[in-house]
Amino acid sequence: APILQKKCVVCHGPKKSKGRYRADSFEKLLLAGSSGDASIVPGKPEDSLLFQLIVTEDADDRMPQDDDPLPAKQVELIRRWIAAGAKFDGEDKSASLAGMIPGGAHPEAPESYNFAVPITALAFSPYGGEIAVGGYNEVTVWDPGTGRLLRRIGNAPRRIHGLSYSPKGRYLAVAGGSPGESGEVALIDLERADKVTSALTTADVVLDVAFDRTGKLMAAGGADHSISIFSVPDGKRLRHIEQHADWVMDVAFSDDGKHLASASRDRSARVYDVSDGSLLATYYGHNTLVYAAGFKPDGGLILSGGSDKSIHVWDPKDG
């Protein structure tokens, strides 16, 4: 999975699929592209088009294109995997390969910053006693009354775009990553010495994260165009929603936790049923990039805002 994710998905993924072939999940990896030839024939590397294109000596056909050939050790690993039956050892064949790759430790944040770091995420704790601020590979926590730095939490994504406290304040969810390279949602247990646990890894940066009112569910969306819903605190993914055609900029639960709203660069805001991830309504009224969406406290209407510099209030029953 790490080899395919790093070397293949940029040209054969959800954003671009050359030859109508995608390699971003195990399910799609097995499907034929525009040639109609089997990409992978379990037990037979020599009959598998994917392997043929990796080992061909024709530089025009060899994969990955516009890059060095795969090292012999990686080629042999892929050959042995196909020869052994191209078996899948994950839980969900439709899940992205990026999500199967364990997250590694992050570099330490700088001891001090030489210049001001853009602040792209803020969150007040539920009781207002502290405010979390996104930094570079860290979250800084401040006293909002005095402006005093309380502590620094490291091992965070490189850039942080979303922060959210759980309703009772035990957990702090962090969304971010490295644009165009990787994304991550991390869950920080504030009652266990700020222990950081990775809940999700993706192929591109994660832009927002939110808890439901009970704190038992968490949703995240990002530049891979998808939305994920997790259980808390185990971080197990319950739903994977692929409805948007561009970055998901914002996610928000309704007060009763039954619905989820999203905003996207694809010029739409949408509403889903949390129980099964089904799409309930789509709103195109902004006719431009939509940056934010949320529910009115009474749970009846949706508010959304976009680059048209206005806030729209609309009915989720019919969009």
C-alpha cells in the first residue's frame, strides 16, 4: 500500500485517473482500465497488466511515468504479493490505501518561531478556560483571559486546519496534514497527559473536524473530497461518504446528532443521514465556493456561507 500510494495514486486516484484506472483502494486496484486487460491476476504476476507496466523496458510505457523505475526490492515485493494471490489484509476493500498506512511520528515543533505562523484553526474549550491554536507540528494552548501560554502539545500534523473539543472537554480533535501529500485526524486525550492517537490518514490534507453533541461521534472532511464519521474514543471509521467533487471545507452535526452538514469548493452544501451516510439534500444557491455550513440550534434550518460574501438560510428537506 505505501508503494502504490506514493508512486501511483497521484495519476490513478480520485482526482485524476489516467487510462480510466484507479489505484487508490484495493477494490479499484483490481478493476481493469480503458485497455480492458486485467490489472491484477491473482497468482500470475506475468499476466497482470499492473506488473507488466512496472517491469517493461519501454520507457514510454513503464510505470510510474515521469519518474524513476521502482527499485528492484519494491518490484519484487509486488511480484511476490501477486504470486501469493494478491490477498487483502484490511477490513474494508473500498477504503483508501492512504487510510491503511500507519501514521508515523511527526517532527518536533520549533523551540521558537522566527516569524508569525498563520493561524488556520482555533477552538475554545467547552467551559472557556482555554483556547487551542494550530501551530506547526503542534497545538498551543492559551489562557483566553490573560493571553498566557499554558502548554504546547506536539506530535501533531504539519499544518493544522481544524480543531474541535469534545462536549465534555476530554478530547481535542486535530485535522491537518501536508497539502498534496498526506492528511490526518488525530485525537488528543487531555486527561492522559495529552496522549495523541491517529484516527485517520488520507492522501491529502484534512480541513475540518467536529464532534456530535454526545461526544461519541466525530466527523472530518478534506481535500480528498470525502467525509468520514468515526466512533469516539476508539477512532473506528463508521461511514465514508464520497458525494462532493472538490475539497470539503466544513462539517457540522445537528443538535440531535441525526444529520451532518458539509460545505465544499464544488459550490454546494449538503446534508446527510448519519446512520447510513445517505445524502438527504444538496444546496447550490451560493453558485460559488462554500466555506461553512451548520445547523440552527432548533435543528430545522441550515446556514451556509461562501465566497459570495453572504450567509444563506435554507431548508434541508428540499434544498
